[in-house]
Amino acid sequence: MRRRNPRRSYDEHGREIAPPTVGSARAEGETTVSARCYDCGHSAIVSTDHFPADLPIPDIELRLRCSACQGKRIGVMKDMQAYYARLTAETGWKMEIKPWLKLDPEA
């Protein structure tokens, strides 16, 4: 049996789902990713300008090293702050921060 790549998603039949690439993210207006070090917790916003367009977004973590501890255990994800800023600029929609609901234990 073939081992699964931990940086990929799979459908219900076990087939690999193609990850988004740097090029597809650029086409949507995304030019940065959020990176976090699993060793020390340091996080940073990383520009994708120097990565090739055909590079899958999850594979960016293989090319990064933590600037704080020099660790290689890095996780990357979409830069959500930039995404929401772009969404607000394009549509006027603004994400509202709401407090958690408090459940009444006597109810």
C-alpha cells in the first residue's frame, strides 16, 4: 500500500486532491502565506513572490526555516488577515468579532 503524503488531502476513495498552487493563489490576489514554527511558536507572514507558480502551497513549508530558532518544523496556511482585508476592500464586507455564547448552566 502506498503511503499518504501528510501535506495532501484525500477524497473518500483515497484519491489525492490536488492542492492549491502558488500560481492559483496569485490569480486570486493572494501574495502571502502565514507560517508558524511548531518548535518555538514563532509566526510570520511570508511573501510568495520568490516561489515558482507550480509549487503547491503546502510544500512551501519544506523550503522555510524559522528565523527565531532555526527549526524546520514549519506549518503554512492562507494569510487570513490579508484575505479579509482584500475582501473588505473589494466588497465592503467586514468581519465582526463576536464574543462566545455563554451557556446558562441552570437552563
